Amino acid sequence: MDETTVNTIKLLIKDNRRLAEDLRQIKTEQEQLLDRLVRLEMNQQTLGSPQASVRDYLLDLPLTRILQVYHETPQLLEPLCYRVAINPDQSSQNPVLDSYHQGNYWVLQLRDQGFFLFPRPADAIRLAGLESLQQLFKTQGEQKTSSHFQFTVKKPAKLELLKRHQRWQLSESGNLEFGEAPLEFSWQQELRGMREQFAEFNQHLQSVGEAGLEATITAQRWQQSLAQAYGNPVSIVINTFMPIAYVIYKGPVLVPCNIITGKICMVLPAWDRGLPWEQSIYAEFHSKSNKNVLRSRPDHPILPNQPYLIELKEESQHTWAIANSYEDASRIVTQLHGHWGPLA
């Protein structure tokens, strides 16, 4: 294993440990917050007073920590928040919000910091279509009105108290960013990505061994060099009878491919430069002007509805599946592995 590979693995391990430590710290703080809530609820039941409320308890935490809890486990904050909605009858320049049991927003008071407004996470999809969101928050990114509506609160809106427990007025707009997953932080995404990389690395290492792994890393460098020289592949063509493939770039230029089969199947370039199409052996039985792209039948057992070409040689019945990327080509080889045969 070369030095670059070793250094990459060391860096992944170091980052994984750091992210795991951050995860433990935040989980500990969340457990402490949950314990506070439980004790407050017990005290409320003991007092038996209708005036007592968990929401009267002021959290003494910095706003940055509140944002972390909000995005990670917002259910911990809900007992401390008032559900509110914009009062439609108010005509003031700054919106007024009233306590409402079906409101789409939360009001949370922090000790010595004041009142803050958050979108209620459970109502995220419904919020996408509400005009009130634009009245209360400045937004960035692309807003989607689908089941995949996603946002991150960069800064909650700031409120002024008008009537205790019942009414507030906007004093400073908040900031939202669309397109980022709610309830997920970048450190979580990084940690998840690290784990996926380790799993993929270990699986690939078991499949091809150290020598194969080094060859794969080299081929991926060649792939980057080819992209810089020629752009993205025009198409990748895979023989469906045997593991042979080549990639065509603009020019046209052709680069032969290596095919790795096993637990993980991959299609990778065999070197870092192309040769003119006319000089390749494939020009003898694949015309570059051959536009007669066929498609396998919908009930084909291996590759249904797969675009393909037929060799322009009378004595050959070989078919060649067409892919648009190395990833797509690897998927095709994965399907074909152990089931090589015609698409016609």
C-alpha cells in the first residue's frame, strides 16, 4: 500500500475520532437537558398549581447550544415552548404572534437573552406554503414545496413580549436556509460520510486486496486526469458477453477500460489518455457514426430497457450496453456478473 493511501486512511481515522467525540459531548448535554425537563415536570405535579408550567423555566444556555438541540432533537425543547401563530387581524408593520395550540411556530425564552421564534419542525412541510414564513424569516437557497422540504435555522427570529404567555411582536427577523436537512448538523453528515467511506473501503479491500485497492486508486486518478483533458464521458460501452469495455470522450477519443468483478464490480479507465477513434481496434466493428441504438425488452431478466449496440460484424452476435458514466457502467457490470449474455 503506497504512502498516499496510508495517509488517507490515517486522516479518515483521525476525523472519525474527532467527530465521535463531538457526538458524545452533544449527547451528554442533551441527556442533561432531558433530565432537567423531567425534574421540572415532577415539580409541577407536586405543586399541583394551575399557574405552574415548565415553560416558566428559563433555560440558561447559549443560543448556539439551543440551535444544536433544535436541529438534533427538537422534541426536548417542545415542553419549554409556546406554540404560536401570526395574528391576521393585526395591521402593524411588525407581525404580532398569539399563543395558539395549533400554531406552526415556537416561542422560547432564554435567561438574560429574551424571546426567540423557531419554526415548529413537525410542521416543516406545511410551512413551505405559508406566507408567514417570509414575514418572519429572511431566506436563502431554493425553497421546495414537496415532502422533501428542508431547512436549517441559521438564526431564530427575535421577539418582544406584549402580554405574558399570550402575545409577542417581531423585533428582528430570523434567517433560514433551504436545501439543508433539518434535524441534521454538518458534523452528523460528516460522521455518517466517514462511516460510509470506511464501510466502502473495507468492503472493497476485502474484495480486491491491497494490490487491487492501489490499482483502483491509480485508476481513479487517471479518471480525474481524463476529465480535465476531455470533460465528462460521452458514453461507456460494455460487452455483455464478456468483461470488456471502453469509454468515449469528445473528439472522439477512446480509452480502454479495466473491469473489476467480485463482491464489488467496477469499471475504471485503463490509462490516463485517449487515442483517436480511427486508430482503435473497435473502429473495425463499431462505426463512430453508428446511431442505431436499440433497447432491450422490458421483461429482460438482467437489464430491462437497457440501451445497446450490436457489433457490425456478420459473424458476431455480441451486444454492447451503453452507459453514461463510470457509476452507471459499474451498475451494469454488477447486473451482468455471472449472467453474461445477449441483450437482443
